[in-house]
Amino acid sequence: MMKTRSFLFLFVLLSFVTFSKAQSNPDDAAIKKSLTGFVNSIKKKKIEQGVNHIYPKFFTIIPKEQMVQILTMTYNNPFMKIDMSNLRFGNIEKPEKIGNEYFALAPYFFSLRCNVSSINDDMKKKIGAAFTQKYGKNNVKYLANESTYLVHANMRACAVSQDRKSWKFVILEKEYKSQLVKVLPKKILDKI
């Protein structure tokens, strides 16, 4: 009798925790789907399709055409072969309505493999330094025998939506916080 009660209590407790987690942020699936679409578009070198996932107000900082060029030079560069894999998500914030839009911070992670074998040693070092500065020393490894950088990218994006179904993104990086003042509400910027 005592075992049955203990088991029942444990079952109810686990069910409650699972249910509350599932109900905590019903927007998670839509945000993950849109962010995955962005990452997969870049990964498949469909740059313009990827840029369409970016929050339109961001283009007041960097024009859309320039963003396409930057991403094309980075991910479709004949001198560097870049592969992205293992996309994962952290705990996505519950969307908060500010003005007429919803905002939610979405941490995400992926692995980056960058083959730099066709670049000279000086450029390899500069690329390595840029990776280290952006992702941290512990997240960048250089495989000399393959001329390849392995990067564990820990990123954050701000998901923005008017209807909580279609989400657009701004990639959040501290070094661009001063520029993002033109794009995101102060309440969101204070979290960066």
C-alpha cells in the first residue's frame, strides 16, 4: 500500500513537472523552427533565403544587400570551407510584448568546422584570432594536420514577432549593442 502511494505520488509529481515544462513556453516550437530555418539556409548556402529570417528593422543598421554580401563572403567563400552542424537550443525566454511586437531571447549552439587549407599562414592566424575573440579560447581548436578550425559557437538571438507564429531574428553580440539601440527595445538590450 505504501509503495503504491509512493509510486502514485512520484508519477503525479513527474507528470506535473513535465506538463508545466511543456506549457511554460508554447512559442518554443515556432521560434526553434524559424531559427533552424535561418541556420539551415546559411548552411545550405541559400544566403538570400537565410537573410529573409532576419528582423527587418535590423536592415536600418546594415542594408539587406550588404548583409547578403557579408554572409556570402563568409559562408560561400572559395578559400574557406565552412560546415555548420549540431544545432541545439538553450532555454528560450517566454515572449514579452513590448509595443506591438513580442520579443524573446533564444540561446542556441552549433559546431562550426572551417577548413582554411587554401589560405596562407598569416591569414590562418588572423582567422584563428577572430574565432577566438568571437567564441572564446576554450571554444576554438585548430587541427594543424587538416588546416581546420573546430569551433563550438554559443550564440544568442532575439526572436521578434507580431503574431507569435512567424518569428524573425536579430543575432545578439555585445560588440554591436550600441548599434542595436536603433533596432531593439531598451528592456531587451539590458539583457545582453
